[in-house]
Amino acid sequence: MALHAPLALGSSLEPTTEAEDFAAAAGVCRARVVSVEAFRHPVRGGIFTRVRFELLESIKGSFRKNFTIVHRGGMVDSEGESTGLGVDFRPGDEFLLHIGKRGDGTLSVLRGSNGAALLASETKAVASSASKKLARLRLLTRPEIRAAVIGSGEDFSGVQGMNTAASLGAVSSSGLLVDTNSIPSRFTAADRGEPIGYLVDAQTLPSGIDQAVALQAVTNALAAWSAQTSLIFRFDGLQDFGMSAADVTTADGRIRISLHDSFGEIPSSSTLGIGGRSYVYSGGLGTTGGDGGAVDGLEFHKSTRGYVVLNHTATTMQDPKSFEEVLCHEIGHALGMAHSSEVETETDTVLKDAIMYYRVHKDGRGATLGTYDIPVVRKIHPHDDTPPFSNDRILTLVTAPTAPITGVPGVNEILLAAHDLQSPSSSLTIITNGLADGSVASSGFVGNLLRFTQTAGYADGTLDPATDSFYYRKYVRFSDGANSSPWASVRVVATRLDSQGDGLPNSWSTQHFGSSVPSAAALSRPNDDRDRDGFSNLQEFLMGTIPVDADSRLAVRSFDGQTIQWTASPYALYTLESSTNLSSWAPFGLPVVATNTNAGTSVNLLPSGDAKKFLRVRFGHAP
Ligand SMILES: [Zn+2]
């Protein structure tokens, strides 16, 4: 299992002086990293990383010889999380640390990477400014502040962790938050023309900011990003999360924005907010990415949720424009942006003027992107050329005892297609060199038709299609010339034995016709239509309907002008087609993957200027 800790840099920070940082820290010390481990937090649920240190020198406070800090973010079991507050800790590296203490007693680094200055490393370049800072801080200490005992707090050592080489990856030159393999992540909803839903927790607000002002700031902050990208957002309402927005682990593709930090997410009073996101990657795609598609050749993991938590007690946040600026910055992190610069004395005005500069500007700009931010966010979410998208599919492999079954239309083959907001499906190119694994079959392509060839005759077996189990799996994606869709999987989730090799499994024929041997007399051969519902027995097998019940067939069940419903088979893909004359048909809307039996499914019909329009439902994609 791939396992890494993703890159995360500091977050919106109050501009503070060295003396203020020193005063705000519970402890300041020089320490060496002993180990870095990612783990699932037993209470909070998200992914955290614990970093064990060996103390080299106490400057403020009395530390134990060995102490542990815990911070949000890391990668465990095909899931990763990162925020704007992680630090690049690697075993052996020596740091000057500003340590804070959370309400639960755990230790953390104050102000993200701003509170951890690298002093010595065998693998990374060390800035000389860090040792000068150390020399200055030594002058600030006094015996009485050196004495205060710093307990190391809970480190959840009872929870199994995964050792990692670093707590985040090499700093990306792309301006994006990335993992240790330099892979960023992105939300894919906008590729389908769909909005990202967001929820707002406004239970508490900074003094002087009322709810109307706060919600307008959220709207403005999101609008600043959507104006420059394909992203659209949908307000899903106010909600009391009852916990930090970062702790809500529901992977529903939404962004949760908490306008307050009542649950102690932010470890430092001079950190004005955090923004982050979780992402997933499939087996085999951990080191290459691709679950989130590719934009101009850059591969992405798939973002599964985003969050923002604001520090409502900071005085800076009482100013509506600064509140809005910090919101916009943290949403940038949730969308996958890293900082433009973490240099306090940055002289490049483009980097310093960016909304993603690590320190708040506090100059009344509000939610205004800089010239730096626009091309960078478009690397993730392009403005006008979105990646294509397709659907995961499943298949039942019908096997004969000896020779493989070939040439039976629809059996052991599946027609694939993708969609794109800018290009017709027919212009998209299938990419066939994706990962294949599993032993029951091999696969090959004829155009967009994916064909499976059994490796032996297999007895009946079934896996739950709702899980990601498979007997055989093949990854496929499509390209629009510049961008690629996420890799989609086609999984063999069932095997059936068919002694005749005609495509109808023995067990299916026995269940419906009382015999595994098809006969003309029983109308139980593949091309017979026993129940005379217009679909052959073989078609009924492929569509998951009952061949001896004329009422069990693919048919439109209801249509009220807004919603169309049809008989469906769970996990099967259906496409709608429309016509004004019943002779020429065109694709209508996006394919629908059914979620349940018979209940069918529905789509909202778009308003149309046509005097009349006919709709029909097709099983699978059009040839
Ligand atoms: Zn930040």
C-alpha cells in the first residue's frame, strides 16, 4: 500500500515579530526528528502524523528528553489529507521549534512551517537565517521561563502508525499542495458541469461580524475562485457541525466552512485560519495519480472533501475585508493551492501580492486574487477546457468449460464511452494502457469495445459490486487531446459457468427455465423470447431482467415532463436519447448509473424550445 505524507505549508498568518512568536509559544527548543508516523486519529477520525523528537537544547520551557508532536495530515491506506499547516519533518533533521499546546494536551508546532526552522539536514538545503534566529532567541531566554515544564501530551502511541520518510513531500515547484510523490489532488465535479456543495457553520462569529456580512464574505471568497476557473459552488445551508470542520470525515465531495474555531483546531493565536482537503487514490495509482484526471499532462489524486476553519478570536478577523481575505486564502488551500511564498522579506511583488502569500495583507483587498494566483489555480481547475469523465463499470464473466466464449454480442464485452463539456464523445480518444489485475481473464480492445477472454472455465462466484472487490479489473481513461479523464475501472464481479458456450449461464437457465440445457420447445435458447416482451433471453440476461415475466423488461415507467423513470438493474449504465421526429436520435444528458432495482432512476429534463420531444432509454452506451 502506498503511504506518504502530503505536502502542506503554513497558513494565513498574522504578521508577528520574533519576540511575539517567542512569547506566544508554550516552549521553544532545538530538537532532532527521530521518526515520522501517519495514523488515523482514534477520536477525531482524520489522518494525523506524529513526529517524535529528541531534545537537543531547551530555550523556553523544560522539555522531556523525548517528546512527540501531533499534527493533522498524512497518508494511510489509500487516503491522504493535508492542510496549510503541515511541516516537512524528516528523520535526522534538526529544527528550531516553536511549540504550542492544544486543549487536549497534545503538542504541535506553532504557525506551521513558520514555527519550525530547519537548522541541519543531510538531505535538504538549510537557510543560514535559521541559525541566526536561534542565536537571537537564546538571548531572549531567562532562567524562570526555561524552567516551566512542557509535558509531551498524548501521542496515541497505542494506535498503529505507518512509518514514513517525511511528514510531507518535496516542495512542489507547481504552486500546488502535493504528496511525497509530488502528486496534487483536485475536485472533479466541475468536469461534469456540477457544483461543489458547501456548508457553513456560523454558530460563533468574530466580534462585530454579523451573519449577513459573514455569509457575503463566504460568497465573495468562493466567487473569486469560480470567476477564474470552471468551478461552481452551491450553498447547501447553514449547519452546526458540532466539531471542527476538519473533523467531519464524510467524503461527500463538499467543502465545510467553519467561521469559528470553537473546537480548538488552530494551535496558535496568530494563525488566522486553516484550509485543507482529503483525497483518495486507487491501488496502483498511489505513485502516479490519475484518480482525479490529468490537466495538461499533470496527474491528480481525487479530492473527496475540503474544509476551512477560521480563528474567530483574532482581532484581525473583526475587520470584514480581512475576514474575507483569509476565507479566500483558506478556500485556496481546500482547492489544492500551496503558498506563493513563505519568505517574510519577499521582494517579488507578484508573489507577495498573491492571495496565497503566507501572511495576510490586511489592506482592504478582501477576496481578490493576485496575478500569481490565476494561472496556478487553472493548473488544477482550468477555466475553459475541463477534462473528460466516464463511469466505472461492472461485468459478469460467462465462462465455458473449455474454449472461451467469443462472438456472442454483449457477452464478455462492454462498450465504453466518456463525456466532455467541450467536445463530442466521438472525438475523445480511449487510452487502453491502464493497469490490469486479476487472474480470471485477459482483456483487449476493439475500438471502444473492451473484450474479456476467460483464462479457464470458472464455477459461479459473486462479489459485492458495492465494494471495490474484483476477479479481474482493467483501468481505462479518455483524452480530449489536452486533458485526460480520471481512470475508470471495469471490474469482473461475477463468474458464471455456461456448459453450452452460448452465453446463457447454466444456473441462470435452470433458475428461469428449469433446465440448464436450452431447447426450442421451451423457448429457452439465447435468441428466443420466452415471455414475448420484445427482448430475447440473452438480452434479458445481460440487462438483469426476468425472461419469463413480460413485465420485467427495460421500459419507461413514468414521465411527467421533469422526471423520467425506467426499470433498472443496479450498477448498470443507461443513456438517454432524444428525438423530435422519432427517426433521428441524439444523446440527451449524461449517462445514469442505476443505484437500485426496478425503482429505476430519474433525471431533470432541461427546458427546451422544441414543440415536441421524444425520449428513449438505452441500456449501456450507443454503438
Ligand atoms: Zn495558507
